[in-house]
Amino acid sequence: MTSTGYRWELAADPAEVHDLLCASDRFQADRTGTAAPVRNPGSTAAHVAAGRVHLLRDGRLPTAMFTLVESAPFEAPPDTFPPASRPVYLTRLAVRPEAAGSGSLAGMMCVRRAITTATDQGADALRCEANPALAHTVELLEALGFVVADRPAASRVLHLHRVLAR
């Protein structure tokens, strides 16, 4: 993949975002032998309409995305995360399969942008869930300062957090 110039934008096209998300899910499922999550196009449209979806383009191609939300989109066991007065949640991290290869920086660019955006919005913590089978994703999050908050036995979900400097 030859870059013609990366640029960030708030997503405007729910169908484009949903297609990217589903393509990324299928790629990861095939890669890890796990089931792809079932995504709701209505949720995608609501996130896009609310300005929560950050989209990275390489030229005209939608290359990667993430969503930031203020309410927890998942249930975590009590006391999973350290106290925070204003946490924000990173969800729906996705990279176009052609851009997810070795040496790609798209996932890292998304997580760094999420950290910066959450900090700029006044958040004091960034929290997320990850499938432990997605070892590259978990390693990326940990390399960028996330800590695994719990590691339940036989679970398809890890909860991670990162304290944000304000």
C-alpha cells in the first residue's frame, strides 16, 4: 500500500464506516479462527451522527477508524478499573484489511489519536475491551500505555485502561 497522504476526519457516511468495521472484523476472525462480532448498522449510524467516529483516510480510501464514547458500552466486573472522574471509552477500533499488514501504522495512529482526543476532551482515563485472541491489538494497546485491568479465565474479553495526563 502506497500512502498518498493520511488525514483525519469525523466520519460522515455510516455505510462507509460500517463496511470498514465489518471488513476488519472478518479479517481478524479469519486470522484468529474466532467468530466475528455481529454489528448493528443502526448503532454505526448513531455514532456517526453524534460525531463519535474518527476516520483515517489514506488519500480517498477509508483506512482505519475508532469510536470514542462517554458511557461504558460494556459491563465490567465491579472494581475492574481504577477510579476515574471522567473516563472515556475506546470502541470499534478497525483497520482496513489491506492496511493491517506487517509494518502498518494505521492501528497505532488510531490509538494515539484516541489518547490525544480523549485528553483534549478532559477525560482522565481511557478504557476499552479487547479480544485476547487479537494478540497484536492487545500488544499495541499495552505498548501505548494501556494496562490489562482483568484477565478472566476462559473469557473472550480483556478490559484495559490508560490513565490520561491532564
